[in-house]
Amino acid sequence: LIGEEPTEDFKAKVRKIVTNIVSHDVKLHHLHSHKYGDNRELTFHIRLPADMILEDAHRVAEKLEKKIREEMNIETTIHVEPIIVRKSKKQTK
């Protein structure tokens, strides 16, 4: 089955790994588990601060992918998005 919805238990394990590595809320979302025969892959999105240096954001994603591989035996691809804080109209005046 391709693109199955991960169980809540599975999501909790992933969130715990993410929380242990990243010190701030990364807004983890769009988790998808993909199964190809005996191989299982995971994809998800995280949001990191918009002002984070690209190299640092990439390093965070690589650390997470490695830790998930080690602890859950799953290859992972992470899509990184910026956290964009929009100013209210009062702040822009």
C-alpha cells in the first residue's frame, strides 16, 4: 500500500524523536508512510524559523532522518518550510 495514514502511535514516536532533537516547535505535519514490498518510507513536513540559515535547516533535517532510520528502521524524507510570522495591521502602521 502506498501513502497510508500512519497510526497515532507511529506519529507519536516520530514526534518524540523530533522533539528530542529540535529545541523549538517545528510544526510537524503531512506525515505519510509509504510501503514498497518489505521497505517502508516516511515523508513529512516541518516548519523551521524563516531566518534560519539554509545549511542549518538542512542539518536539522539530516539529523532527524538519521535518528528515525536508527530508531525506527525507516528511510525518511523531510520537506522543510519557513515559519512566517505575519505582522498585524497595527504593527505595520
